[in-house]
Amino acid sequence: MIRTQVFLTDEQKQDIELRAKPQNKAEAEIIRELLETGRHAYPRADQESTGDALLRLTKLGEKLHVKAPADLSSRIDEYLYDDE
């Protein structure tokens, strides 16, 4: 583990203390757990969500004037998986 220093508001410090005491955990452990939970709640700035990637791909297709077959939605499996 890496030691680091952070500044907490009085309210944050009190919240951590109130979480740690009944669980018999160190405040540092509570902070690590909260960071881990929050870390997964927000994507990293350098990671694009799947939805954003699909929107970007759609815009690229529009820019390049890519046309899909008119029956694509009803025959998607054939277009994706058919060997012919």
C-alpha cells in the first residue's frame, strides 16, 4: 500500500468515524472501501463508455455516408454470422 494524505471536511471525518466504529474497522479501511465503491461508479476520463463509442461510430458512418441494407434489422443474424 502507498501512504497518502488527504484533507477532509469535518462532516466527512465524522461520517468516516461513524462508519468505522460499529464495524470495528480502522478509518483508513473505511476510506479505502468508499474510494473503491466510488471508483467504480464513475468511469475514468480516458475510458469511453460503450454508448459513447457507438454514438461516435454512428457519427463516423454518417460522415462517410455509409449505407446499411434496408433489411438489416430483420436479417441481422444472417449478415453477422452467415458464411456465404
